[in-house]
Amino acid sequence: MHIPLSRPDIGPEEIRLVNEVLQSDYLSLGPKLPEFEQKVADYIGVKHAIAVNSGTSGLHLGIRSLDIKDGDEVITTPFSFIASSNCILFERGKPVFVDIDPISLNIDPQLIEAAITPRTKAILPVHAFGQCCDMDVIKEIAQRYNLFIIEDACEALGGKFKGEKAGSFGHVGVFAFYPNKQMTTGEGGIIVTNNDEIARLCKCMRNQGRSPDSDAWLAHEMLGYNYRLDELSCALGIAQLDRLDTILAKREEVAQKYNEILAKVEGIEIPIIDKEVTMSWFVYVVKINRGINRDKTIKYLHDKGIQCRPYFTPIHLQPFYRRMFGYKPGDFPVCEDISERTIALPFYNKLHETQIERVCECLRDAIMRNRVQD
Ligand SMILES: *Cc1c(COP(=O)(O)O)cnc(C)c1O
């Protein structure tokens, strides 16, 4: 029995809507784009949503729309997917890492203030694995120091902090729709904002710098990109978004089943969710206790046909970050300790109870074998 790490959930409505686009005259810049954007804006409860061709493109436009450039500092987390930090480098800004909270695995809000300098322009929190950061503290600091907030909400679509949706807290919020995310458009992403000017800039830059208010195909008012999301992807997104609440409920069920079994297994820690947070489960990640060989545990599971992986590798220890900034092991000890102990287990909407049980059984066996003998 092979159990993959993730798997998209495509239903008949997705196929119907994508087919409809294929039979139409518009494969890009047609009616599905504004329809998808309006649906996402309504779902998050913000004024604007601007669809783009990846989460990374969305983060890049977020950075550019706030005019973050040469040498500007952006405070962010080293425990994330690399795009949340690379987007700052695209504009020659400087990511300033702050260590994480060992429980939430998000940027530790208590450490942010000490990292602020006269060059700090923004804070870029990442809602890791779908758990929202403590946005009360982050917003308070941002207001006090007059900083922008760019929320990397790519893993947290539908998640909430104190009842408010991820993506709605910052000047800019970004979601991603790669196939392993809660919902997919194939490749894709979307920027959300309440700010009219930011929305206009993002619309302009995603379409080669063309004015969003004119049809002149060869008039370019600023430097732009081709970050457009095509109609097929938007149609897929519309059908997925219509089912999102059901999808999130299903993922909650899978996570609870894992919690129920794994809470009783010695040697691992299950995810701890803050009581102010409504989780939107992106991945299910456990921590292996110190003294158990994580990599051998993963290998054992692989040999049994169960796909799993370490999640994440610290950004500051990626080879080119080390070369560019001189980072070394020990710089962000909490992040590094957690990174050495995480395993993301198979996690998707249609994961059956028997499969969950099998994963847990194999994980228990693996841990028994891989305890380091004192
Ligand atoms: C998925 C993800 C992104 C964006 O990924 P794309 O593959 O560019 O869509 C950005 N940040 C985080 C934290 C992510 O998990």
C-alpha cells in the first residue's frame, strides 16, 4: 500500500467548469478571472483580490507594491518555505530573521522588537502549517514603529485568529494554490488587500505594467511581469472555493484522527494549536523527541510505502543564504532544533481511517527501532 504525502481533491464540478472554459473563446483574461477574485475577496472579507500565477509571484508583487527595495529590511521567520524570504531578495531588500516560538512554530512576536532598526520597512509573518500567528502583538508593533505587514498566508487559507481570517490582517496578504495546498488551481496564487492603491499596482504589475483601466495592449506605465492566472486555473479555483468549507472540515477530521492515535504514542509530539486560532490544516507535522533518529524514522516509513518528509529546512541554512549572509548553525537555535525533529505525514482530504491507522502504526514501529541507545 503506497500512501502519498498529499493529493489534490478534484470533483465533477471542477471538471465541468474547466471544460466550459476549454470550449469558450477565452483562455486568459476572460470572465473567470474577476469572478474568482470576487469570490476570494468575499470569502476573506477584504476589498480586493488580485489573482496571480503562483504564491511566489503574489509575494513578489506584495513587496514591490509597498516599495520595498535596496537595503530595506523586512523582519521574517527562518522556519518557512523559501519563497517567503526570497521575495525580499528579488528587490534587493534584506530578510532579517527572528527565531520562532517552539509551540506555535511561528515567528516569536516577543523577539520582533529587538530586530527593528531604522532601515526596517515591514514585518512578513508566515502562518506556518495553517496556524495563524498572534496578529494582535504583530499589529501592535507594526503600528508603533510604522511598519507594513505582508502576511504570507499561503498555508492558511480559511484559518482564523480571534475569529478573523488569515490574510485580512496585513496591508497585503498572499495565498497559494499549488496542488498540495488546501485548494488548488494547478499553479496559482492570490493577493488580498483593503488598499485601493496596492490593488491597482498589483493588477498593473501582474500584466506587464499595463494600466488596469485601459485596453491598450502595448501601453506600459511601469515595469511589470507576466504573472497572470489563466481562465482554466480560475475556473478550477472557483469550483474548489465553492467546496472549501467542506474541504477544511474534512482536513480537520483527518488531523483529529491523527491526534487521537498519536497522542498515545511515546516519543512524538503532536501539533499544539493556540486556543485563539481556528486551524486551516495545510500539513500534519509531528515532532520526534530528541534521542530518536529522525532521518532513519523517515527511511523506515518510506520503505513501508509511506511518503513523508522533514518540514521545513531552515531558510538561513540554505547554501545561498549562508554564502550571501554568512549564516551558520546555531544562529536561530529554536528553529534549528525543531527542523531537526519534524516529520510531515501523509495528509489530504480523502485519507482513509485505515490509512491513517497504518501510518501511525508504522511510525510507532519506526520510533521503537530508532531510539538512540544511551
Ligand atoms: C506554498 C507557499 C508559498 C508559495 O508557493 P508557490 O509554489 O509559489 O505557489 C509561499 N510561502 C509559503 C509559506 C508556502 O507554503
